[in-house]
Amino acid sequence: MNHVAKTRVDTLTYGLIYPAFLGNMIYDLMLRKLSWNDGVLEGPDLMSCFAVVFFLLIDYMHLNGDMNKIADAPEKKSWRYILCDIGTCCLIFSSFVLFKEGYAIFALMLFSVIPVVILTYKQKNSHSARYFKWYSVFSEIAFIVSLLVYYKGVYFPWIYPLIILIHVLVYGYYLLYHYYDKCYEGDKDIVKEDGVY
């Protein structure tokens, strides 16, 4: 039963949820209409949404390109791995919706949790764990700074896309350089030794 359930959840997650959320986000960016009022998406909120879409895109590429080479069958993925991926995708999508509708501080709050969620299943690889611990610290500090700016009443709406862009750069650096340089072989060894990631 466990194998069948993992196969179904794996297919649902990577075959439907990720592509559906990504497609919806791209469609919303093309329309640039807000759902909760008659406004148009523009300025800092639009830039934040573009950055969030790019973040989801590189996350999806990592899962399908890198991780599916290592954990190439659903039985090689732990429940923690799959549930963290579902949680990450839902946090990214919820952040996008909140940015789109003008609730940037709440979007950033959700986005700041993403490195912590990823760290949850990257614990097995010491290089990844170290990177995501620092990334999590940065993420929480960035959220606290934006919260202070928000509550002090300082009008600086470009802080939100700037922080999300930094997230994209930090995560992109991890996936394009750090992962292959320091983590990829370790992930392969984890699956080889434990049989599951």
C-alpha cells in the first residue's frame, strides 16, 4: 500500500500540482488583473510576482532535473520529501496570490518559511543542510526588516521585489553551482545507502 500511495502522491505532486500552479501563475501575469478588486497588477507587486514565478520555475526544474535523477522512483522518496515539496509549492503559490492582491507583507511572511521547509528534507546532506541553515537565517532577517519597514510606516514598496529577487538569486546559486559542486554526489550516496531520500 505504501508504494502505491507514494506513486499516486508523487504523480499528483509533480505531474499536476506543480504544473497547474505554474500555469495559473503565468496566466495571471499575462492578464495582470486582480481577482479581489478591479485593479491592475503593476509596479512592485508585478515585479514580485515575476520573481515568485521564476523561483517556482527553478524549483520545479531542480525537482524534475536533478532530484528525479537521484530518486528516480516514488519508493526512493520519503514521505517527508514529498510532503515538503507539496508544502513548498503551496507556499510559493500562496505568496504569489498575496503579492498579486497587494498583501506583500503576508506574502513575504509565507515566502520566508520556504527555506525552512526545504531544510527539513535537506538535513541528510550536510552541505545542503549548512547552506539552507544560512539561507533560512537570511530569509527570516529579511522578513523582519520588511516587517519593521511596514510597521514604521515607511513607504518603500520596492523592498518586497528586492527581497524576493535575492531569494531567487540565493536559491538559483544553490541549484546552478553549489548543488552540483558540493551536494549532488552526497544526495546520490544517501539514496544508495538508505534506499530513500
